[in-house]
Amino acid sequence: MADARTLRGAGLGLRRALLDELIEAPAGAFDFLECAPDNWIGVGGVLGEKLQALSSRHPLSCHGLSLSLGGPDPLDLEFLQRTRQFLDRHDVALYSEHLSYCSAGGHLYDLLPLPFTDEAVHHVAARIAQVQDVLGRRIAVENVSYYAAPYQALGEVDFIDAVLREADCDLLLDVNNVYVNAINHGYDARAFIEAMPGERIAGLHIAGHFDEAEDLKVDTHGTAVKDDVWDLLAHAYRVHGLRPTLLERDFNFPPLATLLDEVQRIRDTQTQAA
């Protein structure tokens, strides 16, 4: 089985709209690919063959969308078993999910924030531990963007740290989410990065966001990464060292060459920070 340490450098999200271009991409254009297994489990035929071709050539990480780690419904054990089979078949180096929930009596089709309370820590940490047992591997959880907080008895930093320690899992640090939340909720993004437990950071994400207003940013993954986020990524490297870093782009796809320019900028930022 692959290990998260086998990931390095700069990766790109594996999206169906990019599938053929990724297969034809020049050697060395990216260091790894990342897909959402939720969108690929059970997919066969030509699409399945193309996914297999890519995962046989490039290290693959996976970023889940629908486990609903913090939700009230029982975990979907059948889906988890199918996820384990997918991860094993494609020798996935790192599997991550969101520190949020997306179902309550049915799927809600959004990633909703958890209350920052001790009760929520215990609830989500126990579910993460169960997921790790079923998958037979350590996972990472991602800090999410949010626009309203249900309740905050703990600070966000303390909540994340408590979950990671109690679940004994890793962190996927989304730098764009830190930036978006810092603007929307009025905190210091650099201080937030500095407070993250570096020994648990398995990887980083960056993405573009939409500037709704000077004090309101929306996490969209639909545009180029902004300069302030690039600066924050460089700061994360300086504080915590280099980690495999993924460029997320979910729609409004430019030519692949444009995305690869951003992948190369990740590499350049890593080189400057080394």
C-alpha cells in the first residue's frame, strides 16, 4: 500500500473534463493527481480504463466528499468498504476528507461547519477513528471554509487540534480556506497557519476564490489562485516545511497549459522555501 510520504511536489486535481488532456500531458508536468473516489467508485468502461491508466503512471491521492464525518447519521460502512477497495486498487498514497458534515437524514449537497465544542470534538473524532479502522489506513481531515459558525465554545485552531489529537489522524491544510475564513471572520491568516500542528500536516491544498466584496470571499475552486493565497502558501512552507501541494480547480477550466503554469508556480514556491 502506498504511503502519504510517497507524495511530493505539486499535484493537480483529476477531473473528468481534463481526463484526455491529463493522459496526453508531457512527462513531469505534475508530480501527482488527486480525485474524489465518490465520483469514480463503480465507474468502468472507457472512463475507468483512463483512470486506471493515469493511476498506473502517477501517484494518486484521494479527497472524499460524502462521508459526512461530523454528521448525525451512521457512517455508510458499505461505502467505506468500497472506498477501501478503490484506494487499494489504485495504490492511493493519501486519503482525506472534510472536517464538516454533508448529510442529516439524507444528503444536503453542501459541506456544513461543525460547532466548535468539546461534544463535537468527541463525536467527530470517534467517527474518524472508525473510518480509519474500516479503511485500514490513517487519513487526513481538511479545514473547511464556512460563512456562519453554529457555535464556538472553542476557537477554530483549538477545535482542529483537539480533533486531530483525539482521533490520531492527520491534517490536510487548505491554504485558500484559511485565507477565505480569515477575511470573512476577521482573524490573522498567518497566525492561524503558525498555530497548526506541523507534525500532522500530510499535504496542502490551494485554489481560487471569488471576491464578493472586500470583506467577503467565497471558496469556489473556479478561478486562478490569488496572489495573497500564494503568499500564504509560501508562509506555510517557511513555518512547517515543504508538503505535497495540490492545485484544485473544479470548473471554468482554462487550457491545461494554464493550469500547469500554476502547478509550476507551486514548484517554484517550494524551491524558494527549501
